[in-house]
Amino acid sequence: MRSTAILSGLAVAMLIVGASPSVHPQQPQIPTLQVCNPTKVTGVATVVILSREDGPHSGKFRIEIQLTCDPDGDGYPSGSFRLDVSMSDSIIDGTIISTSMEQVTTTGRATPTAYLNGRCKAAMVRGYGWRTAPVRSWMAI
């Protein structure tokens, strides 16, 4: 009888340990991209990541973006972006140019963040014989 109680207690302890949630940092909640809210994203930025630099790659990417979305207008985003990539670990080693912006959502006031996606053309894509390939973009800026 005593060994049965010990085994039952061990089984309960294993269930509690197995059922306890693991601790992870809180993930940001990405808003649905079906909503076009008043948005204007414009600018140019260059990002340098030294660990992505090697002989033929500068370890930089540069983005130029002009994007607006007016829910009181037609409710669809308009504009474009251009992304120049030169990273040692990227399958794209060239330029990505947007061909259509499909969805945009903006959150935050003090630190606004724009979430967007759409279609693009990427030049110099590894695995495609270093040619232009259709790609999809998803960005948080």
C-alpha cells in the first residue's frame, strides 16, 4: 500500500511539472494587417551589422520608403520601397523593389510602428541562378 502511495505521489508530481508553462519573454502582438489606418511612412535609413560583413559584402542594408494609407480615401495603401542588401548571410545580394503594397497597419503614438506587407522583385537571388525573382515582403518599421 505504501509503494502505491509513493508511485501515485510521483505521478502527480510529474503531471504538475509536465503541465507547468515554460517561462518565455512576452512576444509582441502583431496587429491584423487587414486594417488600413491613417499612415504615412517616409524616409531613408542605412543599417550596418558588422558581423554580416565579409570580402564581397558590406554588411549593410539601406531602405528608402514612401508609403501612405488613408482609410477615408480608397482604404488601400499606396507607395513603394526599395531595399538594397549586402549581407554575408542573405540569399538576396542586391536590390528588392516593391511592386505592390497590400496591407498596412500602424500602432503606437510615442513610438509608432508600421506593419506592412506586399509583393516585390528581388535582383541577384542565390539559388535562382543570381537573377530577379518574385518575393513577398513583410516588415515592421
